[in-house]
Amino acid sequence: MRTALLSTSDRTGLLPFARRLHQEFGYRLLSTGGTARALREGGLEVEEVSERTGFPEILDGRVKTLHPRIHAGILARRDLPAHRAVLAEQEIPTIDLVAVNLYPFAEAVATPGADREMAIENIDIGGPTLLRSAAKNADAVTVICEPTDYEEVLATLARGGEEELRQLRRRLAAKVFRHTQGYDRAVADYLEENLAGSTLEPDLLSLSGFPRTLTVEEPRALSLRYGENPHQQAALYGAGFFDLFEQLQGKELSYNNILDLSAAAFLIGEFEVPSVAILKHTNPCGVASADRVEDAWEAALATDRQSAFGGIIAVSQTVSGELARRMDGLFAELILAPDFDEEARAVLAERKNLRLLVARSALRADALRDLRSVAGGLLVQDRDQRTPPSESFQVVTRRGPTEEEWTGLRFAWKVVKHVKSNAIVYGRGERTLGIGAGQMSRVDSSRIAVWKAAEAGLSLEGSVVASDAFFPFADGLQAAAAAGATAAIQPGGSRRDEEVIAAADEAGMAMIFTGARHFRH
């Protein structure tokens, strides 16, 4: 008779699973402690592990399945006569199915008032050992680490195909090692983060969320046709992506779409009022806010109609039918919004290839991390946080900004954070007028922004200018004044700050130092 060892902390679906194993497929049930009691209360006959080993559970349950009569029954190779002979000599029955789920360590340490002692007692030893033993011998043993797999195991047993069962076992074995790896990582992270008060010197980086060893484990969420270019293969990893975005229509997402989508979501997440951002290659072409989202659209598009062609559009409000009709004249790859009303969906449905995506929630940078591959390693950093309140900004010129200039400065400072360095943004009110991105010289970025505004027929007279990093020389500020800007916002911190301030005063400009830089490489 085949034997199933069941030892679970999560007993979801356990009784019907065990009943079918015993009644339909003839498995003897072997179990421990609370699981054995639950099975007996459900009317099933169960053999206790302590009966099989002849050794009681000891040390408050810390030792119960760690015994040769258990692990030999799991690990013995059925195809080796020598292994079968040892089992016969020692009178050890085989164990053919192992269903174990681990102590809920992560949940335990997240409980209010949880301390180190509670954490230590919730580190599972026997469970991972059983799972790993069974997974190692997957050619003969079925291993289950999550209740969600019960039904598939039962269905496969019912069909009776040996090859199908073998393939299922191997897949479940791989899942076990992923599962125990994640469990071990959670324990290690907790122990590293809670070194304070111990005799060991705390690792300050670990305490701030940067572990000594970085483990990245994400499931493949989407296979992509190709990467940035057709000769590059690509895939998206991370199930959380589809928790944030839902695609309503259009072609499948490409690698570049996903990069642009992420950049757009973070940019539009800066705004709580009706706003529109149009992006191309992760840089904004135009951004605007207004009382009506339709007016924000017109202002954002007017910044750079040429670059907007083939870009993606992010909207902070539900897309209405009127807005959808206004967008109809622009070819776009993708539109992202919190929702689309029925009329908008009907209008946009005529553009079969246009991707419509719903953002399930506004994305904020707080508490997120950037992870980028470099030659031979990975770079990890805190994501650039949300813009600090303007109350912390410092007026450094003789003249302070007017109320209208303050509005423009706050808006441009939000936008410049999302433009590739060196970044310059000209704006007026809550809209952009010219954007210069990604140049090796800050002056060149400013020249491009001025040229873009002229190409769009937009005057920079009375505008404001935002720079993602300090002006290293007065020439950048002087160029902005010559273009028509009357106020500037920048981090400050240059050795020549006094020269730049003097240039602003000479031009009659107001200038703000924020004290925070926004490089974006």
C-alpha cells in the first residue's frame, strides 16, 4: 500500500484531498500532531509519525519528522536493488507522496508585537527537509508544497498515466526548491534586519533594506516578441505588473511599450488634478494640468506635436468620449488612464491596434527600488522620491516669484524629475512649453528646449525654467533669461552658485533652490 505523509499548517482543502487519496487511490495516511488530529476528526484513519519511528515528538515539537525511518522511506531509489534491500532489512515502508506547507514565518513576524523569540519558533526545520527530500526523489515521490496543487495531483492520479505523473512530479519538485528558497530568504532577511541589540555589529545597509545578498525571484509574466530591437529576445518578469495594469484592447505589449508605460505611470502619478502626459522613449514630449482633462490634453499636445506622433499618452482622469475624439487625430501606441467611459471605449475601439490600459492605482515612487543590470552585477537604489513640499524651497534672489511664477515652478519641478539628464523644462502655469532632454551639456538641453518651443509656435516670454541639477556656470541661467524666462528652479549646490544668483539678479529673475537633485540616467 502506498503512503502519503501529510503535515500542514494551512489545512485548506486538506480533508477532501486526504479522503480521496485514501478512498479512491488506496494511500495509507501518515501524519503529525495537529494535522493528524484534524484528519481523525474528519473521520479518517491516520498513522502517527511517532508510531512509525518508535520515537515521540520532543522539544515542544521541534523534532518529530527528522528520523531515518521517515527520510529513508522518502529518499530510497525504487530502481536500485541495494536501496530496496536496505528498506526490507530495516523494515522501512516507502513514502510515496509528501504534502507539507511550512510554518507561516512571514505572517508571524509581521504580527504586531512579534519579537525575535516568536520569529525563531516560526522557523520551520522539519518541513523544508521533508519537501527537499521528496523533491530530490521526484521520480518516485509526489511532493506538494501548496494546497492549490491538490486538485491537479488528484486529477493526474485519476487518469493513471505514468509519464504524465512523472512530469507533474518533476514540475512540483522544481516548485518546491523555489518555494524553500523564498522561505529561507525571508528568514535571512529578518535575521539581518534584526541584528540590533545582538553581540554582532548591525549591518546598516541591511537595516535600511539593502540585504547583504540580493536575491531576485520573479515568475515570467509575459513572453515578448522581441526586445528593444527585433534581433533581441525578451520577456517580462514579475506577476505584480498585471496587478497594476489591465489591457482592454489593442496589440500585445512590446518591450519598449512596457518601458514607456512604466515611465508614464510614474510621471502621471505626480498629479492629483486633471492632467495629461505624452511620452516618447520614456521622455515627456508635453505635460499639462487644467480644470478639465480635455484642456490639459490640448496644452500637452501643443508642446511638441511632432514628437508626440507614435508616443504614449497617460491621463490622470477617466477618458471621456470627448477626449477620445480629440485624441483621434494623433497616432499613438498606447493610452493609459484610470478608466475609459463607454463612449470613449466605443470611439477608441475603431483603432484596433491601439493599446488601452487601465491603471489600477496611481504609482508613487515612495518605498520603491530601482534595479539595473551593469557589467558583472546589479545596481540597486531607492527610487527618486516624490517632490518635496515647496515650503522647503529657498528663494535665493533679491526678487521672489510671483504667484503665477510659483505655480509654474512647482509644476515644472515635478516634470523635470521625469526627463532624462541633462534635463531642462520651460513652462508657464501648469503646462510645458519646451523640453530639452539627455544632452551632455546643460546649455545644449536648454537650447533644444527653446528650439522646440519655437517650432511649436509657443512664446517663452514670462515662462519659468526648471533644471534637474545645478547650473554649473552662469551661462545656462543667462540663456534662459535671454529666451524669456523670468523665474528658475534648480537644486543649487554649485561652487559658482553666487555667480549664477548674481546673473539672475542682473536679469531681474526670481530663482529657487530646492536642495534636491533629480538626475535620471
